[in-house]
Amino acid sequence: MPDDALEDYLDKQRGARGRRLREIHALIERLYPDAEVSMKYRMPTFEWNGGWVAIANQKHYVSLYTCAAEHLNEFRHAHPEIRTGKGCINLRDGDELPVEDLALVVRSAMSKRTS
């Protein structure tokens, strides 16, 4: 994917949400600089070794999507106050951004295929 599509997406996100998306993007890029990046489902999606994660700005939060709920187990236990879905983390504007715990989620999703 041309870097332009990713940059265009990130540039459209303003304020705290834009900063939060860029911080999560930088985390993924730091952990997996060789990940294949696309705009699947109209959001930045990062694929590596059969796993994937995606990020998106939603109406009320920034989401980190993974390929399966199993990747969120430790995160849910450590951060019960942060809303999660079946395979995603929904970071509301007032939520902390637990970067190191998000890194564990990204590593899990990128290095394991779902069962």
C-alpha cells in the first residue's frame, strides 16, 4: 500500500484522537516494521506472519482490532475499565493509553494464528 493512503487516513484524524491513533500506529510500526500495511475495511490494517491488527477512529473511541478474542485476555484482566469487544479494544478519549499492554496484544495477534 502506498504510504499516502495511510498518511491521508491519519491526517484526517484531529486532536487527541489523531495523536492517539498515531501513537498506536507508531507502536505497531516499531514492533513490526516489516508488516504489510493495507486499508482493508477502510482502516489501516497491519499483517505479519498470518496474524493482523487494525486501527480506526470510531464515533466515540479509537479501536485496536485483532483477529481473535484470545489476544485480549491478559489486557482485559489488567484493564477491566477499558471497554473491549469480541476481538477489539475501544479506547475512549478519557481512557489511559497503556502502551506496553497494547504491545502485548499486538504481539499476540501478529504471532499467532487463530484456532
